[in-house]
Amino acid sequence: MNARHDLPAQSDAADADVNGNADTDVGIDAPEAGAASLGNQAYEALVDLILSRELKQGEAVQERMLAARLGISRTPLREAMHRLEGERVLERKANGRLYVRLVTVQEIMEVLHVRRLLESDAATRAAGKVPAAQAADLRARIEAIMLRDDPADPEHQRLDGELHGLITDCCDNQLLAAMIIELRRKTRMFSLKRMDNRAHPTCLEHMAILDALVRGDGAVAAAETARHIDNIRQAIIDKLLR
């Protein structure tokens, strides 16, 4: 994707962090090369706690307690917290502390409604503009992951990001692309890791979108994109109301 909207990482404070905890890390920070991986692991772990309601709506996020519970240092944990704050899953109150925010079904449905409109238009604009080699590589990797048949394979998330990023890259409208990227961040917590029954259907939907883009058929690319997001919508409804 062309744009990043991550909030800046919070620097380590000498005496105390913004949540009022003494700044004593649990464990040892990983080398820089592994920092992104640790941040992603912390993000996934926090989302799991929130979706399982082990971290409840309105509950303050205690860094020291969570770091000890998850067995990670506070640097990647803070990165994860900032990501979730940017996605409005966590919110910062006037006292500077982060709390779990209620993410309502209505809010998610509104985001997906707008995503459906914007991403369908972006697919129409991107049709016929996708580099053939890049499209062929994506298709081969989608076919390979379908053969492996492992919903937990992180390649699912990489392919999802690359395909949707390819569409925004090729839609020739920077504002449209930026809006889509921002909206996708708001539903990022609902990954295939948490909706494993969607792994195989998502691969098929991605290939249908990709094939239409390569053919230059904007109408079909838009229709397949809309169908894909409708299916995501239903899966999220099922997850939240379960």
C-alpha cells in the first residue's frame, strides 16, 4: 500500500508510562529485526483478549499486567496498543490512560458499507492496470495456500493486504486509496485467524477479483469486490453475535 497511518510509537519513559505504570519491562526487548514480529504477536494477543471479553468494555489497559500475562516486553505491547488506538478499539481518556472501547455491530456495519462503495469503485478504476507479473505471482500464491489448507497460515493476511493494496495502488486516485486504507484499518481485527471458516472462500473471492482486474473487466471486478465485502460483513456479524 502507498500510505501508512500508524500512530507514532510511544517512547520509553524514564520513570513512568502514560498509563501510570513503573517502566520496568518484563523480559528483554528483541533485536530490531524481530520487533515487527513481536508487535504483531502482541497485537493479535490483545485483540483475542478483547474479542473474548477477557478485556472488557470500559476496562483500563494495564501495561505491566498484560506484559507479564503475555510474556512479552512492554515495547511491542505499546506498539500494539497504539495500533488499536488508531483503529479506535482502544480510546485514551482525559487522564491519559487507554481503555477498551465498545466496538458496536452498527459501527462495523457502517464501515463495511462505505468500504463496499469505495473499494468497488477502486476495483473498476484499477481494472486493466494491474501489472501482469504481479497478478500472476499473487494468483500462484493464492493457489498454493489453498493447497496447504491452513487457515492460521500468516500468508493469508499477507495476500489479503497485497491484493487490496494492489487495487488501491492502481486506482489512480490517491484520496480514494487513502480512505480505503483508513477504513480497512478499522476492520483489521477481524482477520482470517479469527474467522477460519472464511479462509477457503476468501481465496476463491480474491482470485475472482484478480482475474477480472487482469482481464480489464471493471464491472465484474466491482461486482466481485462487492460480493467479497458482503461476505466479510456476514462473517463479522456471525462472529460478534455468536
